[in-house]
Amino acid sequence: MSDFNPITTILAISLLIVTAKIFALIFKRIKLPEVIGEILAGVIFGPFAIGGLIILAGEPLFTGPVNENFVLETFFEIGGMILLFSAGLEFTFKQFRKAGLPAFVIGTAGVIIPFLLGYYGSVYVGFSSTESLLIGAALTATSIAITIRTLEELDQLKNVESEIMIYAAVVDDVLGLTVLGVVLAIGSTGVIPGIASILSTTVFTLSLWIGLLLGSVYFLPKLLNFIASRTGDLDLTKDTERFPSSPSTLETLTIFIIFLWGAIAYYMGLSPIVGTFAAGMAIAGSQFKHKIEIFTNHIRIIFAPIFFAYVGAQINLAEIVGIDLFAFVLILTLAMVGKLLGCGIPGYIFLRNRIQAQRIGIGMSSRGEVGIVIAGIGYSSGLIDSYSYALLMGVIMVTTVISPILLRLTPDPT
């Protein structure tokens, strides 16, 4: 801790914000998803490329991988929580109930099929059973943040298939973390649990998130109304449409809710981002939704570029170059096919529209932050080595880049 320099870290964050914004503008100009530009900025200006060569006052800008810098990692977590809270504001609990069965089936199939394909594909190219289990687990979870950002850029966030896709991605993430827990248990004990044990764990984890969502829907609007009646200050500042010059009760409360609900989800064994998504959904149907949305859009300007640049900054291109091309291409293909089949087929069954089903499969294909978390936990726990980790990171990175491009190229069925 004595080697930690806060000023250097602040400069590193500034570099990622500025370059991510510049790259986003460039990609917007050439009609490509801005999120890819932000991720690419992280790859180029992260610690494994140009960022690792920058020396300031005799100190490197990055002293190691970004996930070893607790400040950068904290900004990443905050960015993810704000992004998902903001996304939750677009969807009410009533809409979730309407899309419930399709979302659950698509999300579940979108975990099972990629996991099986990832496992058997990894075994086929020579990975051990334990490594293959972890690789399969890392391929299960969809990046909700990247999917939402792409749909926002395309102005297609409220399409029928988009709503189902986002709810399915939440189910997908919850189940993906459940799969990770099972794989970690196998890795530590060497014992494969029975089907009954796996099912009970899955049902329990899903029940936790549903319980958190129901509690949020009941409690948060009441909390906001109570504070409004007591303080008379539950409003944005007069500079609402611009960046507020001084915080009001509503702005302060919004930040508190985002952080608290992320922490609640974390301590329940869930991902913090699914907790803040639930909080956003709970507020979406309230009278405060529009005002809170204006404020969160302001703070997203800072944290969204950091989030996506951080995803890119974790990629070590030197290690990816050294992996076996056949193994990489096979697992990448299975990762894409797994989501296209696992999510696309049930999507077609429910929607009876080939293009909408195809868009669901493509939109669910990007792995992003949750896949990186699973890969990182597997690596730190010794379930996979640096070679397997590099291969996984390469696959995750490519799916993250390909999915938004394919989604943009797919025609809008409406």
C-alpha cells in the first residue's frame, strides 16, 4: 500500500475517460457501436499496451493489471452499478411480469447450451475437466451492460425482443453466477454434486433475486414518498436540465440507493449489478422516475467510459497472440453458436419471428464484464492457468466486439 500513488491513479482514470470518449466519437462517425471504441481505448491505453509505457515523474502510469488497482476496480464497479440502475429505470415491474416466462426460458437455455458446448469443446482441444468446467461457466453469462448500450445507440431499447433480451440477460447473469459457485465447489472438493443439489442451488439463487426485486418494488417507492412528505425537498436542483450545481435530497438519495442495493445484492451472493437493476425497475413506475433518470444520465457521462475502457484494459494482447489458434477459434465459435441456439430457438418459439429470434441470440452473445469476473475468479483460485485465462479473455473480448456489430447489421423487424 505504501507504493500507491493516488495522483498517478487519477491520471490513469483521466486517460481512460478521455481516450474512451475520443474513440467512441470516432466509432460513431464511422457508423460502428460506440461501446467498441470505448473498449478498444482500454486495450490500447491500458497497462498492457501504450498505457504501460507512460512514465510520469519516474513512476509508471499503470503499476500492474487494472484489476490489481483497487481504485480503478472500484470505479469499474460503480460504473457497472450506475449503468444497470439506469437501464432498470427503462423497465417497470409490470413489463417484467409480462416478459417473465420467455425471459426465464431464454435466459436458462442461454446458460445451459453455452456451458455444455464450452465444456465439451474445451475437453476436445485438450483442457482438463476442471479447466473445461470453468471455461464453460465463463461462457454462460451475457454482458447486460454492453447489450443495453448497443440497443440504446440503435434506439431500439423498447422493442419487444429487446425487452425480453434484457430480462433474459438478468436471469442469465444470476444463473451464470450459480454455475460459477457449483464449479468452484467441484474445484475445491473434487466432488461433482448431484442434479438435485445443482437444481436446489439454482432455484435458491433465482429466488434471492426475485425476492430482492419484489422487496425493492414494494419498499423503494414508499421510501421516496415518505421522504418527500417529510422534507419537501425531494426534487432535483433548479439546474435539472444542466449538471446540478448543488445536490438535492433526491440526487443524494439516488446515489445512496445505487450503492446500497449493489451491496445488498453482493452480500446475498449475487452480482451487484443485478441488485441495482432491480432498484431501477422498482423506481421506474414511480413519480420520481423522470427526475432520477436525468440525474443518472449526468453521472453516466463519467462512469460509463471508465467501465467499458476497464473491460478493454484487462486484455493482454501479448498473451492472446500466443494461444493455439485452433482452440481459440473452436471455443469462440461454440461461444457464439451456444447463445444463438440457446437463446435464438426459444426466442423463435415465443415470438414466431425469425429476425427477432436472431436478434435475441446475437444480442445475448457478448460476454463482457461477468465473463471476465468468472475467468478472473477461476484464475485466482487456481482452477485455470495463465494460458487458459488468456484464451478465455480473448474469446470474451471478441464476442464483446462482434455482438454489437452483428446486432447493428441485423434488420430491425419493426
